[in-house]
Amino acid sequence: MSGINIQPITHTVNKNNTKCKRKANLFKKSMELSKLCNQDIIVIIYDKELAKLHHYRSNEKFDLKQANAIIQKGNKKKSSGKKGAI
């Protein structure tokens, strides 16, 4: 990314439009990845300005507790020297 200079958007209207479009695109890509590759996906976005969570789950049965358990399991494997997917 050496040629791209990314700066915070200062104009409120432009920032809100960009945030809305990119959030929708992120959720759309997550949905596509889930369907095409048979993956369980959770995407969580916290909007600091509105103090609001936005989320996408590819599977109603796959929740944050389950995802956290998988992450913890992966961290234990890393600390014991075994290679894992995470």
C-alpha cells in the first residue's frame, strides 16, 4: 500500500456515507464468503460516535461465545508450540 495515502474523513456527510457504504460492502462480502466457502462468519462493528454495534452472523447457531472458545483454543495451541488455523 505504498501508493495510497489514507486519511480520516473530516466532512461529516462524506464520512457517514462512506461508513454506510463500506459497512454494507463488508457484510455483503462476508455473506458471499460464507456461502461460497461454507464458512461460519461473525463480523462486529462498533460505531464510537453513535455508541452502536452492527453485526452480521452467517449462521444463527454460531455465536460470539462459540467464536471466542475457538479463539481461546487457538491461543492455547500457539502457546504450546503447535500450529493452528488461528
